[in-house]
Amino acid sequence: MNDLLLRAARGEKTERSPVWVMRQAGRILPEYRAIRKSISGFKELVETPELAAEVTIQPVDILGVDAAIIFSDILVIPEAMGLPYQMEEGRGPWFPKVIKTESDINALHVAEGSELQYVYDAILLTRKGLNGRVPVIGFAGAPFTIFCYMIEGRGSKTFSEARKWLHANPEASHNLLEKITQSTINYLKLQVEAGVSIYQVFDSWAGVLSAELYKEYCMPYLNRIAQEVSQVPSIVFAKGAHFAMSDLLSSNFNAVGLDWTLNPADLAHIGSKKTLQGNMDPTVLYADDQYVVQKTKEMLTSFSGIPHIANLGHGVYPDTDWKKVKLFIDTIKAN
Amino acid sequence: MNDLLLRAARGEKTERSPVWVMRQAGRILPEYRAIRKSISGFKELVETPELAAEVTIQPVDILGVDAAIIFSDILVIPEAMGLPYQMEEGRGPWFPKVIKTESDINALHVAEGSELQYVYDAILLTRKGLNGRVPVIGFAGAPFTIFCYMIEGRGSKTFSEARKWLHANPEASHNLLEKITQSTINYLKLQVEAGVSIYQVFDSWAGVLSAELYKEYCMPYLNRIAQEVSQVPSIVFAKGAHFAMSDLLSSNFNAVGLDWTLNPADLAHIGSKKTLQGNMDPTVLYADDQYVVQKTKEMLTSFSGIPHIANLGHGVYPDTDWKKVKLFIDTIKAN
């Protein structure tokens, strides 16, 4: 098996940076769109193991990435806890029922993980389809990001409702984060049992907090996850969390993802030896080939001397030409 | 006149931090909502000097802030350049016509500033109404933020279309930013003529860039504005621009606003002597009184020894109880 990603995540020296792309399985690929068109909706894809496995493998075949990331959604966890989500075409996910009171929190149960058998089935089918070519990456949302969705019911620029809970109901907030954390641990353990070789925790809305709030409401839960699910290497990607980088770099995760607003040089003073992942601006891929190659090389140079997993600094945007993504990947592989 | 704000902005030692609040004139005040209800829409309020002046003065009377900020919108500039905006209840501003091609940019004209007479009239009426009690703050959007709106047509989480232009059409991007900058300079000069004593430039979408892009596409234009409109002190607030703080702190602006994700201590290594503005998390105002007072004092302490203008780290959220905002202000004034 191509184990570049696993070795890099563990901090070993690798002959080149392994590469995968956040949202590599998705709308950038015509083959994905063809499958998506043939079914009723996004959730059918997530919940049908054969289809989820097929789109998970597509970028390995088409783009030549060094790992497959299981096709799923971070919102399966709130659903398993009692808050089902819906996916609205063009507007993203939303929750018909949200957390409004403390008794809503008390009514939620901790997910055992067994509710999400379709994910483990998809992992098993993916492994079969890959036949050992590349490792499978598992994933989950970070507790705070799931917390945001459970309270706001959908995406938001400020997540002011969720932040309000942290200041105005600290105890209830911790209770909810605790339940999400335990659910996430159960879920990731079963992903590992099904055969993921590494996993990433996505803290997509981290950027609306501050150093102080991140220390109190995020780090303890993140660290618990990484500690309790330590059978395989782990990556944490906290988008926008520039204020928490030293905490993340001394966390229990093996690797830390950087969004495109950060420069590895700015983190040098922290003196971490952890593997870094990232972080090219995905909008670079809208430019011409020469520019894409140049910026990809500049990105690689910016990580030189650091154990590195190449990636974009954000999920690839759906209207990106997949050939540019392939050029990004090929440039990294040729380096 | 209470000139605390002007003295603090110039870096002078003041007996206490002056305080104003971003979006202080607006939906938090019942008196504002009463006026807003009596008219057809947001734009009527912006374009009717008597009403704009009235809501500008409200927070001086009700909240006791140390300055009035003229009630207007940053989108009057694209409108004056040839792209009218509309304000949709609950969904924010949007542009029926956006920039799609280079010829769309060529078709835009530089605003002379005279298109926006209603703003200067509102400033004159505000000064009359204030009768010298506190200074009036003028404002404009930063060129990159206006650029984002002109290309995307509305708010966005990623502004990937706007960022695409920077990478894929650098020359055209500079042409558009140049036109916006010149329009903004003309506009701010006329605000100063009408009597604003200080102004703030809002770079609301700065956070989607990076150090490199900010240096190339933002700083030169921001610096030109501050240099050409230097008759009164100036503040720049680039939300999310953690990567550009050293550039902003060595810019031509007198003061630099911090969003709530930044900690003044983290900027100490830059060694700037500039006035800082900010930066309490606006969601603190959802908590109980004791917590609001405690966090306000902690915020003041975090700026001790630095010339400081007290403010929130983001515009106050519309559903905030105005009494909490007053408590924030009173706590600062009593300190």
C-alpha cells in the first residue's frame, strides 16, 4: 500500500509530501455528478454504501491522490443523536429541529455509533474497491462545529446564537459538547474498526471563537477525541483558528491542518515538530496552468523542513475544473 | 466638545478610553426600529438626511457613546460608480447587476463623490443636532470589500468568485480596485468637508485573503486612502485579517481596529505605537450583567498601556438588548 500519508502523519521523513484534497470526492468530478444526478438527493448518496464507496474511490482513479476520504457528512452525528438534518440544493444543510433550551440538550442521547452502520459498510466496500492501493481517511466534525449546527440549524456568518450559549449558558454548553464528544469518539472508533487508517476532525467554524473560548470549549474535547481514538494517526483542521495554533500544535493529534490564511513560517516560533497539512488557496485553481504550478511549488517550499501532507487550505470549490486539481496533485507528486 | 476619541486616535494619553460601538445606530434601539417601521425600507433611511441624522444621534442620547457614526452603508460607493444595490429584508444587500467581465469594469466610472450629497447633508444635520457634544465619525468600505460585493453581488462565506479574480485576472482586479479607491477618496474628502472629525474604513471581508494577497491587493489602496484623506484622524478595521496586522500597524492610518479573535498581547512583538480599537466579543452582551461587566473590564485591561478606543470586536448583533450595550459603555466610562 501507498503509505506515504500515514508515515507523514506520524512525522516520519517521506520521499515527497503525500497529497489529498479536501472535498476531492464531490462535485468537481463529472463522474460524481453523473451518480448524483441518478439519485434522489445528497443523503441517499451518503446512506447507500455502494454509491458512497464508488464516489470515495473516484478521485483515487481520476486524480491520483495518495488517499481516499470516505464520502459522508459531519452532520450524521447530530442525526444519530436525535437531530436529523436535511440537505437543500444550493443552500446547504439545515435542521428542522434545533437546540433552544437546556431540556432540548437533556433530550439528546449520546450516539453509540451503531446508528451509522452505512458509514462502516461504505468503508468496508471502499477498502475492497481500493484493494490496498491507498489508505482510507475517516472523519468527523469537531464538537464545537457540530454544536454550532445543532443550535443555529444551518450555516451562519457569525454563529452568534452558538456563541451566545458559550457566554450565557456555559454549563449547558459543556453538557452538550460532552455529549457530542462521546458520540464522536464512539463513531470514530467504529470507523477505525471498519478499517480507516487515519482520520481527520473538521472544526469548520472554529474561526468565530477566540483564544480564550477555544481553550475552554474546544481543546479539551478535541484532545479527548485524539486520545481515545489513537489506534490510527489523526489530523485536526480548525479553519480560521489562527488564535489557537499553539494549542493545536501541542494537542494529541498527530497532524494539524492549516487554512490558506496561515503561513507555516508564522508558526515557527511555536517550535512544534508536528506534521502540518495544507494549505494552498483553493481559488488559485481558477488561474492558468503556469500560475497553478508556480503557486503549488511555492506552497511546497513554504513547508520545507517540516513533515508535510499537501492539501488545499479549504475544501476545493465545486466549480473548480478537475484538471486543475489534477495539475496541483501531479505537481506535488513530481516534486 | 468631548474630543476623547480624537485624542485617543491621535495616540494622545486620555483620562479613559473613549467608547463607541460598531452598528450603534441601528436595530438594537427601539427608537431606531420605530423610525424604520414608519418608512418603506432601509435605503429610504440612508437617503433621507433628516432621518439618517436622527438615527445617527439616537445612540448619543440613549447609550451615551463618545461619538456618533453617520448612518449610511458602505454600498453607496458601488452605487455611485454605476452598480445600484438593493436591501432585502432578512437577507442583506444584493446587486442585481455584478461585474462579470473586464468590460464591465471598463464601463464603471469613478465616483466624484457629488453623487452622494444625501450623506453630506445627513452629516451637516447630525452636527447641527449634536451641537458640538461629540464628534461625528465618517466611514467607507475598504476597496477589497467593495470589490467583493461588486463581483459576488451579495455576502458569501468564501467570496471565491472575488478571490478567483485576484489569481486569474490580476491586472483587471487592480484596475477595479483602483477605480474603487479613487471613488472612496473623493467620497471621504467630501465627508470631511461636511464635517466628520474622524473616519473609519471597514474591510469587512479581509479575512478571506492571506498575508500575500493582502499585501498586494489591499495595503496599497488602503494606504493611499489614509494618505490622501489625512485632514482628520483615521481608523482601519480589517475583520479577520490576523495575517495582515503588522502591515496595518505600520500603515498610514492613525488607529487599527481589532476583531474579537485577536488579543492585543499577540501584537506586542510588532512593536507598534498605534492606537488600537476594540475588541470585546459582541456575544458577551447576551450574558448576565455581572459577566458583561467582568468581560468589559478584562477587555480594558488587555489594552492597558496602549492608546485605546473601546469598541466591540464586530458590529453589535441586532438582537442584543440595548441595556447590555449601555452597561458595556457605562463600565468603560466608569473605569
